[in-house]
Amino acid sequence: MPDSQRIIEIEVLRYNPESDKEPHLEVYKVPFSDDMSVLQGAQYIKDHFDGSLTFRWSCRMAICGSCGMMINGIPKLSCETFLRDYFPNRIRIEAMANFPIEKDLVVDLSGFIEKLESIQPYIIPREPRSLDQGEYIQSPEQFNAYIQFTSCINCTLCYAACPQFGLNPDFIGPAAIALLHRYNMDSRDGAAAERMELVAAEEGVFNCSAVGYCSEVCPKHVDPANAVNINKTNAAKDYFLRFLSPKGGSK
Amino acid sequence: MKAGLKRSNAPIFWSLFGAGGMFSALFGPVLVFITGIAVPLSLMLPSETMSYPKMLAFAQNFIGKGFILAVISLFLWFAAHRIFHSLHEIGIHAGLGAKLICYGSAFVATVVSAVVLLGLGF
């Protein structure tokens, strides 16, 4: 046992829609041990100081994607960020940037969910296939074309990082476009032309100004910036070549 | 799929921006060196390299015309796009006016240089 318990100051952005006009910061003094994550710090506050503190969490091991927040202004998963790395300085935790706050650290993700649905995030087969044709055969090369984009856990840290999403919430955004790209690149899928309508739309890839912060903050090492920028090229090709294509490209 | 999606016209500007970015990265530094350092200081290049008759001959050559037009026009389209988006990024919600000034000046400069270059004859 250490003779003196270390105590870190955690500054939390609080907002109660029923009583507060706008969010405000409150400071809590939290005793912590070396193995305590920022999420555990928030849980300590909820258990010992204020049971009304609201935040999302589930798995505690960086796979569910629920516990994203701004930690000293940087979008991070609070379960894999440790208090010891900030001590003895004060640490500030806030709701993820660029999203409307519902309560305290919980943001409204309904816009993101709508975007996720809009990209048709499932395999749409190239041609009808019957059971007796057996399983799809995929080469390692075909597999490698999309596998990294499957690692997304929908934590939306990339949206909190994206300055363009911050300015235009209609932008489809990094994670949804990375997932769209994941299905487009899958050799079993044949709906790239259908999805192009969204990629090339005013809400689509051209909102991106290639800042690249989305890929930097991604906890699963997906590279959404890459997916977005590949699709800029695809959309530009579609724009100029659509008159030559027999189907006329997307509308 | 969402209803009422409108196709963005961004590819036109983005392609010019991309071409200009590539072109300026490839030729910008060496042009600064030739026109700004090497020729005025007669460093590595004789000082008459860019004399009027030589430059006129360059501008009257078909390929020379193309190169000069590309340098002026593509650099400007690149800059226009970059400035317009930087306004956006620093939180200035640049509207139609800024768009017209940025892309408009690139467009006007393109037309003017094309007319002047063609006017120099072949």
C-alpha cells in the first residue's frame, strides 16, 4: 500500500437539459491508482460524488466504441486512456465535439446512425446466387482490399476530430465513408454504383479538405481519410466519365 | 439511400485544384530558383537565359504557350481552392461572394492569359 493516496483533479463538462441553459465545468478530486482509466475516474465520480453524472460505456476494453469523449480536447476512448498519464495535472473531460449534447458526456448520435444506414452497410451481391453454387471464394488479395475498413467500432471519434463535419453536420463523414468503402471494395459486393450517388452528392466526399485528423484519432487504426480521398478520385471519375458509361453513371 | 441527393459540382474545382497542386509541387520550386535566383544572379545559368527575344520565342511556341498557361492558370485554380477552403476551416462561412472572388479570379486570369498568349502569335 502506498502511504499516501494520489489524487487527480478531473474537470467534467456537465449539462442537464432540464435545468441548465448551457454546459459548464465542474471539478472533482478523484483518488486513483496506476491501473485506473479515465472511464474509471468518471465511474468513481458517479459512485462517490454525483450519481447523476451521465456517460456511455460498456466493454472497458476498446472494442464497443461507447466511451468516446474529449480528453484534454482530444477525442479518445476513455477506457484505454489512463489517469496516470495526466497526473499531476488536472484532466478535462467533455462530451465529444461536433455533436449535440444530450446530457453531460452523452451526445446525440441519431444523425450518425442515419448516415450509417444511408450507405447501405451490407453486401449487395453482384448477381443472384443460389445455395448450390456454394460459398464465395475470396483470395487474400481481395480480402486485403477491404479488411482494414472492417475494424471500425462506430465510436465516432473521427467525427469529433473532423473540422468539416463540425462546420457542416450534413457531411456523411469519415466512419460512414470508410464503411461504405469497405463494402465497395468487397469482391462479393456489386453496389458501388448505387453508393456513388451518395459519395458524389453535396453531402459526400468533397466536404473533406484532407486534414487527416480522423485517421490519427482512430483507436482501431482504420484509415478513414484514405477511404474518403480514394472516393474523391472515384467520384471525380464518375463525374467526368458518366456520359461515356453505357448506364450513364449515377444521377 | 437518402432521397433528394444533389450531385456536387466539386469535381470540376477539385480536379483543377489537384492538377494545380501537382503542377506547382513539380515546377514551383524550380521556377522560383530559375526566375528568382539563378538568372538574376547568373548562378548556373547565363543572365540572358530569360532575355526578351528568348522568352517571346518561348511564348510563341505551341508547347511554350501551353506551359505558361498551365503555370498561370493551374497555380491560380490551386490557390483559389485552397484559400476558399481555408476560409471555411478557420470558421469563416464563406458564401457565394467568396466563392466568386476565389474561383472567379482564377477563371478571369485563365481567360486573360489564354487571350494574351494567343495574341502573341505562333
